[in-house]
Amino acid sequence: MTHFGLICPQSTGHLNPMVSLGLALINNGHEVTLFCVEDVQQKFSHSALNLEIIGRKEIPLGTVPRFLKNLGNPQRSLADILNQDVFSVFCKVVLKEVPSITRSLGIDVLLVDQLCPEGGTIAEYLGIPFISICTILPLNYELLVPPCFTNWSYRTDNLAKLRNHLGYFLFYLLRRPVFQIIAEFRSRWALPPLKYSDEAFSPIAQISALPPSFEFPRHHLPKQFVFTGPWINEVNSQVIPLPYERLDGRPLIYVSFGTIFNRNKTLFQRIATALTNLEVQAVITLGNSLSVSDFPDYPKNILFVDYAPQYELLQHASLTIAHAGMNTALDSLYFGVPVLALPISGDQHGVAARIAWTQTGETLSPRQRSLKNLETTIGRVLSSPIYRHNVLRIQSDMKQAGGLKKAVEVIERCI
């Protein structure tokens, strides 16, 4: 048995796949500890994971919900998001508290999200192995591949190379405060400085939840990089009731903007209005930011709910309309459902660019989301067989990539 420690950002998009991976390791007889702040503790308190609370003073209760509410503001730019102190604070907390806890618990291996480069420094300081986990698009630098936070298409001309290089430079510049903190601790611990950001990734294994055919062509990933496809764990999925008796067999549209980017009432209204003019049914999940009572007087084919059983609905859906969050996009493709991507922030733009590139759906920028455009695009994706054909190709690739089973095999082989 090996004892694993999990380090990742404290938001659902990173926690859910990391926890799915941790639970799969537990099912194989290992012990797993998640390092988390108090706001996250309640969400996973009933799971088989060990929870170690960090940052009680620096990140007290209520900090993460306030941060996520700010993050979900559609007016926030990437620079605004990355410059918020919480990223630097979390980095410093991890570097200060995780080493001693890791020692005291006898943790053997760290599994570290690529967005937490401090994790690799801790492993190096303690003399234990670590494995990089890509819960979003890979952050590895490659000149022909646009940075994950852009909506840029894949091109190989010199202008595109220059564009991509400047994009990576901007991303690293915005992340500079985090790397400065890491540099301070590396100096304190007599570790050599990191020469470039990719040095923070594991030399043993780097595991991505993408299927290889959904990523832009990659030619310079390290030999230890592995695409496994998404880590779907239907057994441990949350049971959420839904009035299935209201579904009558018409094409089903699933609308979700995740747990953070679900505050735009106008966008929900516009989508619902577009769907009322089509011969479909829709389940629109609102999350915890808006209420069903905010959307009165819609016809019976539009069903607003606070939460929905995503895995169950996707098995019956003909189309997903979403913000192109990584988890919802991969879940949709896994169940063979095309996606209409309406990205809002961060790596959603990169996910949407890959949906467009693979023709597994379409994407509309904020300026393109008129009622007419929404209705036309939804109708086109539903009626054209090309999207369904490409989704089934990606779905097959996901099955072959191995998913959770493959990720666990790679980790166990490394240790």
C-alpha cells in the first residue's frame, strides 16, 4: 500500500477529477489524503479520503465562496483572476504547512495539479516522488499550441508561432507572484532555482484527463506525459432527484454553466427563449446562484432545476449547452453528446477552441450570442450528422485511452 497526498486548487473543476482519481486509488488498496481548506472540508467529509485542513488562519471559512463568486463575474479578465491574492496565499500556505504534515503522516507520493507548481518543490525538498496531474488543458509549453486560456485556433505559420509565444509569456508573467514565492522557499531549502516553468512538472509522470484526439497536435511533450481520457466515476456520483416523468421523448438539451459561471440570468433567459422555438425539451440547471423562481412563465418543454444528475441526463441528451468547462465538456463527449460552447473565462476558451477544431460542436463568443444566432446554431448542431460522427470518434478514443483505470495503472507503475 502507498500513501498518496493530493495537492490541487480549491475549486470544483480541479477537486472533482482529483478526488475521483484519489477514490480510484483507495479502491486499489492505497491510502489517500487530500490537502484542503476549511471551505472544502464539508464537501468531501463523507468520502473515503483523509482530509488534512491547511490555511485555517490565512484562508478561513468563507474565503473560497467569496473568491469563486468573484471568479464567476463575467466582467473579470484573466489578469484580474490570476492577480488575486488567494493564489499566492494558497501557494505560501501549501509550502509552509504541507511538508511537515507529509512527514508526520508518512505520505509516500504527492499527486500535484499542474496549477500548483509548489507541490513539486515540496516533493523535491522531502526527497519523495511526485506526479503531475492535468485536470484542465495541459500547461506544457509548445510553440505550435496556443496557450490554454486563449480561443486561438491551431495554426503552424510564423505569425501564429509569435502569437503563441507572446501568449505563454503573458501567462507566465501573470503567474510570476506564485513562482517568486516558490523561488524564496527553494532558496531557503537549498534547492536549485527553476529555470523555466515546465521544470515544475514531474520528471516521472504527467497524466492528463484529455483523450489525445481532443488536444491540438502535440509533438514535443515529454516522454513521461500520458493522455488517459476523462476520469468518469459513475459509482460515486451524487444522487440528485429529477422529475423524469416530464420528459416525453423529444430531443433533450442539457444546459449547465457549472458551479461558478452560473450567474448570468440574461444568458439563461436567452437560451431558454431560443429553445422554446424548437421542437425539443431542455433541462437547465442553475446551481446555487439563481433560483427556479427567477424564470417564471416558460413553456413546459423548458425545465429549470437547481441541480441535475449530469451523468444520467447526458445518457439521454442530444446536445449540451455549456460554458466549456473541462469537466462538463469531457463528460458530454464521453456520453456521445455534441456541445455548444459559450465560454466565459480562463481555459474555457481553450476547450471551446478544441470543440470547434474537432467539430464535436460549435462555439459562440459573447458577441455572437444573439437570440437568432443561438436558435440557428442549436438547430444546426442538432440536425447535422457531422457533429455526432466526430463525437463518436472522440468517445471511442476515450474508451481506448483507458480513463481512471489507465491513470491508476500509470501511477502504480511509477511507484
